Amino acid sequence: MPLQIQQYAHYEGSDWWKWSVWIQGPDSELDQIASVTYILHPTFQNPVRTIGTRSNKFRLDSAGWGIFVIRAKIQFTHGETKDLKHQLELLYEDGTPTTA
């Protein structure tokens, strides 16, 4: 399985979601990651966030009201980098996706 961004989102009400993203992949590859820099929509306060916590798969927790493409720059311990992207999906309780 190649490295990829996974997500979790929970609808809080009033068109607001709490969500998380992390890097999913084989432990052997995750162990070679030094940090992950997530690039969020520019409307976020601090839209560029670097996570260096391997134990939670470089998980980023946030919240918001709209969908956008999350970009991630993976920095490996051996110096190489890899870029990933993920379309954030936010669903209402009935399973209908938001269009915001």
C-alpha cells in the first residue's frame, strides 16, 4: 500500500465539522518519515502546519465548514520528499455531502 492521506470527519451541527487527517501506509514507510507539512486552504489561521509525531501517523486535527484539497509534503529522514493531496469530504448526518 502506498502512502496516502486518510481522514475522519464528524458533523457538529450548524454547518460545522471537526476533522482529522493523517498519513496511512506500511509501518516500514511511516518509520522513515521525519515530518509532514500540511497545506490547508488559505482562509485557515496558520494554513501551513508541520506535524512530527509518528505515534499518531502524523495526525492533524482541525475544524471548519467547507471542503478543499489538503496538500501534504512528507519529509523523509533520508532527505527526500513526497507530495500528496486529498479532497476533504464532509458529510451531514444523513450522508449527504456538503457543497460548501
